[in-house]
Amino acid sequence: MPEVEGGAVPTQSKGSWSSFLKSIASFNGDLSSLTAPAFILSTQSLVEFSAYWAENTSLFVAPTQEQDPAKRALLVVKWLLNTLKQQYCSRSEKLGSEKKPLNPFLGELFLGSWDDEFGQTRLVSEQVSHHPPVTAYCITNDKYRIRLQGYNGQKASFSRTIHVKQIGHALLTLYPPGSDIPETYLITLPALHIENLIYGAPFVELGKFIHIASTSGYVAKIDFSGRGWLSGKKNTFTASLWKDGEGSEKSPIFTGDGQWSESFTLKEGEGKRAKEIITFAPKDANLAKLNVAPVDQQDLFESRRAWSNVAQSIEKGDMDAASHFKSRIENAQRALRKKEQEEGRKWERVFFSQADPNDNLEVAFQKLVQTITNQGLSSWEGVAPDKTAGVWRYDDKRAAVAKKPFHAEGLLALGENPDGTSAPVSRTTTNQSATKAG
């Protein structure tokens, strides 16, 4: 597959990249449905991206060891800031540019765990809706009594560049030291925009702001800004943390600033009198290895098993084959949805279900939603059931009985023959067909 050298579009791909940019500029719908040129395609599905939340397990569990609620909230902010580099920078740094991930199919799963000195931290990620596309995830460490769960969908549009609105939220639940009363943090999701498009080496920049609100009463706001035409640095932020009802964004207990991809400083107080607490560089963080079962031992609905033929074809540069295998899955999924409709049944999720409004977590969640909206927001799509096909939560009862094979549909849902053999690849010769794997 052609490489992007010096941040420029490969010579052989300039035509398809120019056509792609023109199609973006004139497209009125959701850009995620557009086909990307071959050199910008990823072998990863979007369902894998949930893993970026907890690759630094030491920072993930650190708040559970802090007695002071204000400092505990600050550790949550520190952990969250550290995840941003992995979530939004790691691919462009590793691969030379941001790649377009594969769009997950309904029921697609990504399962793994981090096993280190902090015990086992388990990851479950599931595509719970396809129209609209929504990925739900849950990350749990029983030893430190902490769980992160959430879900998100994405809506992309074009105005000078690609803008991505993330719809959904994350909930972090932990138990303070010596307490059996859980503490919950509601985390909103940042808006994204894609920079450097004209050079064919796109990267993600964050915009606007996010909030973190906790049942302990502490609220944080993180404002994002980037490099402008004349000044500024990319991936820049400022942060404030205060006690709701006692302070505000303008009178915080703690503050922070810097570049979330390079280094940032957390301080006690604000302005010139602020006392530096720590300067942290995410690139220096020790990331734990995520353990995932070998492809041949995965369930048919696990992401790397399901997309293996597509991924291998992209790696080989055989985009005709990638297009064929991808279309085979998509066509099988359409047939399965039609069959479900005819039989009057709905797709059963394996690990997630709709939130119970009477559950203790949901009662706390609704109060935190009110805290968020009280910060002057006229609207917030972090809980918009009509745009995410519901409010999704990890279902411990479902998980307790979940076992392979996770779905009876098996190979038919992936467009493979019942005997496990692959249908022959139908070759096409046009350059256009060679790009249809994104």
C-alpha cells in the first residue's frame, strides 16, 4: 500500500484524494458514509477505539486511592487529559496521518483486558446500534473498584474542514478509600475537527469544551483551542475545577493548561498566584498492553475476526479484495435486518441494554445532567435517546450468561458460507471500486 511521505498525498493517489475532497465539499449528509481513498483507510474498526480510555491503568485507578474529594476529582481530570493523546493523536503519530476506521456493524464486539500490577482491567465494547451508529463500552477493574462505561455516536459535516460532533457521554464510577458509597463522574465528549486535509495527512484537533461533574459536588471544565493562522499551538487547553455552589469557573480550586498531546501543568489556585502541583507529559506515560485473544480463537462477531479478510487485503494493497469482503459483510447485515423485520423481532445485544431510570446510577446520572446544563448550556446532546437509539448501560446480568458463540446467526451474519469457507473474490478493474473499503 502506498505510503504518505512528508505529509503529502502519494503521487498515484492525488487524483482520488482530489475527488474525495470535492465530494466532501459538496456533500450534505453524514460524511461517514463517504468512501475514502485507499491510502487513508485503516485496518481497525471504530469499535476498538474504546480501548484508548484506559491504556494507562495507573492513572485510571489512581482516584480510588485518594481520600480528599477535591484532589480525587483532580486526579480524574489528570487521567482524562492523559487519555486524549491516545484517543486523538496516537494514530497520526504512528501512521503518518489519521486513518478512516472501518464502520462497525450491528453486534460487532471488541473484548480484551490489561493484566498488570493493578490487577485485571477488562474491556467490553459492542456496537449496539447501526442506524444511528452507536458504540457502547465498559471498562472495569474489580481490584480497585472502578468502572468506566459510556457510549457515543458521531455526526460529521463539512464547513471549511470536517467537523465531527460526538453524541453520548461517559460515566466513571468509583469507591473512595474505605467507603461503600459509590462516587460517579459524568464526562461529556469533545467536538472534533480534522486538520491538514489539503495535504492528505489529516490529524484530529479538539474544539469547544467538555465538562466533568461528580456526585461529590466538584465540577471541571476543559476548554480546547488549537493552532490558528497566525499564532497558537495545536492541542492547547485550559482547565478549571471548582466546588458547585461554592465556586465557579472564574474562582476555581485547581487549574490546568498546556498541550494535551505534549505536556500540561496542573496548579492549585489560578493566575500568577497559582501553585504548580505537577507537570505531566502523556508521551512519558507507561501504557499497559491490551491482551486480545488470537483471531482464530475469537468469536465470529469479534472485530478482528470479522474484519480479518478486509484488514489483510488493505495491508496487501489489494483494494478490490478489501471492497469485496467489506461488501459481503454489509450485504449480509442488510439481509439479516430484513429477516428480523419480517419475523417481527429485534436484535439482541450481548452486554448492554437500555438504562433503567429507577436504577441508583441513573438517578445520580440525571442529577449530574442537571449540573452540566446548569453551567450555562442551552442544549446538550450527551443524552439524546433519539440520536443514539437509547441510553445504553452495561448489563451485568446479560454479561453473566454471555458465552460463545454470542449469536446464533454466526457466519451468515458475515456473509460467509455455512461450512466456514469463503466465497470467491469477484475482481473489478476500475480505480473507483478499489477505494470502497472505508
